Amino acid sequence: MSGDGAPQLDIDGRGMKVEIVASQWHTEVMDGLVNGAVEAAKKAGAKYRVTRVAGAFELTVVAEKLARSGADAVVALGVVVQGETPHFEYVCRSVTDGLTAIAREHMVPVGFGVLTVDTVEQALARAGLEGSIEDKGAESVEAALATALTLDSLG
């Protein structure tokens, strides 16, 4: 879900539990993402918990544990900003592949709220803050809960 053309989801998440795992790098961006995620969970009527980890790389191991815990959905929030070394590519690939594997192995939707950006300004524009053009924290919760409801409807 991104920008123009993004669906407007009205989700009834009553009785559902969403686990939000969020990194701590880039405090202002992360505070916006977490606030957006929490507000979306509240709006949907879902129970939620926020767990903080050091950085984006650490999201996967905690998301794995939360997926095993009986959560209806897991949402991973983080920020990786392009630097001068290949570190960006390694972290982004590892996190993306890890979260995808968790969702498929446990059949638990994992909302992908990991911003992979060239600049901090791009991250701020997507953090759901005043003046931001997008709220990826909220969108990640909405997508994960909508997917959980779809999976439930499939039996």
C-alpha cells in the first residue's frame, strides 16, 4: 500500500491481537510510525502490544517469536537509510526476506512498515507526522489486519 491508489480500509479487528515490533533508530520517524500503528490498531478495535528492539536487523527474530505466540498479525516498523557502504542492501534484504519467511512459515500476516529510504527526509515524509504525505505505521497495521481477516475467511 503506497501513495496514490492506496485502498481505504475499514477494518473490524475486534477480538484480534496485533503485535507491533519497532526499531529504535531515527527516533522522530519511529515515534511517528509507532503512533500511527497504535492509532490504526485502536481504530480497528484490535488489542495490541508494542515491543521495541535496537535496530531493523533485530526485527526479524522478535517478529518470529511474536508470530509463534498466537498473534493474529505482526507489524514490523523500522527505518534503514542509504549510506555510503553496502550495509543498506544487506540489512534491507535480510529484513525483507526474514519477515516474508515468518509470514509464510507461520501463516501470520506480517505488516511491512520498514522504510528503506535514501534520506531521512524521505522517511519523515512517510512517518505519519504533521506534514507527512503518508503514514506507513498505520498502513502496515491495516494491511496486516486485513490479511488476517482474509486468511480467517478462507478457513
